[in-house]
Amino acid sequence: MRHLTQQFIDNQWIDSHGQRRLAVTDPYRQEQIAELTAGHAADVDAAVAAARRAQPGWQALGGARRADYLDAFAKGLTARRGELMRTSAGNNGKALAETEIDLDDAIACYRYYATQARALEARQGRVVEHDMAGVQAQVFEDPAGVVGLITPWNFPLVTSAWKIAPALAAGCTVVFKPSEVTPLPEHALAEIAESIGLPAGVLNLVHGDGEGIGAPLTAHKGIDKISFTGSNLVGEKVMRAAADGVRGVSLELGGKSPILVLDDADIESAADWVAAGIYFNSGQICSATSRLIVHEAVADALLDALARRIDAIRLGDPLDEHTDMGPMTSARQRQAVERYLTIAGEEGLSAVRDARHRDLPAQGEFIAPTLYRDVPTDSRLWREEIFGPVLCARTVTSDAEAIELANDSDFGLAATVISADVERAKRVGRALRAGSIWYNSEQVVMPQASWGGFGISGIGRELGPWGLSGYLEVKHLIGPAG
């Protein structure tokens, strides 16, 4: 069993000031695989001080040299590929195919922001076009400073890459808190930073929970910006903490994403995309398309096709290459989803496939894939994020009705539209209130395209040039021309 008793601060492994111990578990084998020393506010103080000392030098290094370190991160992750996939499967419960996606997307993200760092250096000081004679204006983009980054447990490697890579590319220095539920994959990031010779204090990793690390990090006056991915409940607390001192904040929060299947859709393809959108990673994905809005003309055929796919999903050991769906990441998350299954029973929902009526593996924190039909719009399962493999379906009679129903949500992270008519799918997608909208596709995520949502799904955007700009401050120098 591993013992994570130290924090990575200023390129040194330092004993934590905390005293509490947290168990890290394997959700399939339901056994403890590591012990984590929960960090303390004093650890945050030390990490912030180290980052503050390192920031001027890291900024002065320039984008091209910072890019070399980002490429080195990508190479470091690639070199540890097999190890990290197995670690993620054991700590997170992901099937191996899902750990591979998490890792590959993280590698691509570091490589992309290496190119962005070089481009940033090339455009510094560019002259702004204007119509005032005798005046010159130049624009510079400076790093926000010292940033605090907090990531969730569902996609440990890629969600950390989405924050660390653009922050470092921009010239920021980092205090990084991974989830205490899945600290093992991200622990490797500090080891890679050490191995590639990243300058001291540029990346500091502090292990712990919300009480020991999260709260003091978000409240710390030495932090210039906080970037948080996680629940709405915690996101609101982060935003309140950042208001003290008017510090920057970006939030990637929850979702209750719709998937619209129009009356001309190919049923078999639609069923594949619907299943992938909700049952991937056991439904533990913020963009999970958990609201199925289907035209009544094709509803019965689609639900039958989905039922066949649900029955074919193989639940089991994440390390078994034949497994399609692993367990929930923790007992706590399994219990949270089970509460919604109880609510479904209390509300009298009609199940096409009910998790409670399927045999489960003998061990593991499993929730079987579930599908309800004709779910009322006032049902808690229709309106609230469940974060599990639970799909709710409703029928409509027109595109206009489908759009109205899709937009009837406080969330606005993502959506999918399926139609044989590509232009129709695009037209419907353009009318939806969401940050990422796929049509006739699985949920393709690329580092070049933005990620973030409308409404209570968050503030700001990650990925693409927008992700980099979130860690930059714009500065103009204006004076006589010549």
C-alpha cells in the first residue's frame, strides 16, 4: 500500500503539516490501496510562497522555452503510459479503454499548449491598427500570476492537463490540488515535473481534501486566480472566496445535457450515440447527455435499440480488456446514484431498464445502466445532475418542441443532435443553449475547441485559445509613433 505523506513544494518532497489520514480505495476490489495525509493551510502557504518566488523567472523565460517543458510533460506521460492506465483503472474504476482516452487527451493537451506558448511569444508587442495619427499602440499579454487549480476525480489526467498546460504556457505558476479520491494518477505529474527539471516552484502539488487544502487555497490572498472543476455546490463556495480581493475565477461545473433524436434519424446509429453519451465512464461525466428528447415517430424503435445495447454492456474488472463499464469511482458516488433510483421509485417512473433488476458483479461499487421513459419535466431525475449511468427519455412532436424542452434547464454545458439531414441538425444545434454541441457524433473533445457552459454550468472557457486567455491579462502600451 502506498503512503502519500508528502507534498511537492518548490521541487522538494516535504512532509505535510496535516495530521489526518485519508484512505484511497480501489472501487472494484473495494479495498484500500493507499493512504493520503490530508494537507493543511500551512502547506498551502508554503506552496503559494514558492509559486510567488518562481513566477517572475518563469514569465521571463519566454513562451518558446516554456513550450519545451510542456512538450516534456507530454513525453513523460507517454513514457509512463501503461503504468498510468493501470493506476487510473485501479484508483478510478475506469475500464482500460477509458483510461486510454483520458491519458491520450491529456498528452494532446500538453502538446497543443506548447504550440500556443510559442505563438504567444511571437505575438507579444504587436501593433494595434487604429485611425489616430502620430499614436502607436502595442498589445502585450502577461500571465495572471500565481494560480490555484482544483480538479475532480472523474477524469484525473485530462482535467488537470486542461488547467496546468495553459497556465504554464501563459507564464503562470501553479498550486495544484487534485482530488483526494483519485490522487494516484496525478501524483505522477509532480514526479514528471521533477524528472524534466521544471524550475523550482513552478508547479506545486498539495494533496488533501476540501477542509485541509481546498478552502485555504481558494481563500489565500496570494492566489491571483482560481480555476475549479467540480460540483455546483463547491463551485459557489469557490466563487464567494474569490470575491474577497476580487480575484479571478473560472468554473467548470455540472451539466444536465440533452440529446435530441429527430424523426429522420437512423435508429441504430442514434442508439450507439445515445448509449455512448450517457454510459461512458459509468455516466460520471459532466457533459453526459442524460436527457433523451426523441421524436415520437421513432421513440419506440430507439428505446428498443437502447435496451439491447444496455443488455450487452459488460460490467466487471476495469483491468479486464473485455469490460465495457467499471464501477462507480467511490462508495459515496454509488450511494448518491442509488438515492436517485429510490426517488425514481417514489415518483413512479417507468423503467425500460432498471439497475435494481440486473445482476451485478460479486464485488465493486457498481450501478447498472438504467433507462426511464416518459419522465415528467418536474421529476428530480429530469432536472438534477445524477452523475451516474441513468438516462431519462421524453418524446416530442416537432423540432421546435425539442429545442424548447432542451433549453428548459438551468444547466448549459453540452448537447447532441442526431438527424439524417446535416443542415437540419446544425440548425437545431445552433438554437440550443450550450457550450459544446455535437451533431451525428459521439462526444469528441479536442484541445483546439473550447470547453465550458452557459448558466450554472460555469464561468469561462477551457481549451483552445480561450483556455490560454483565461490565464492572461491584456496590457497596452500607447504613445507617440516612431
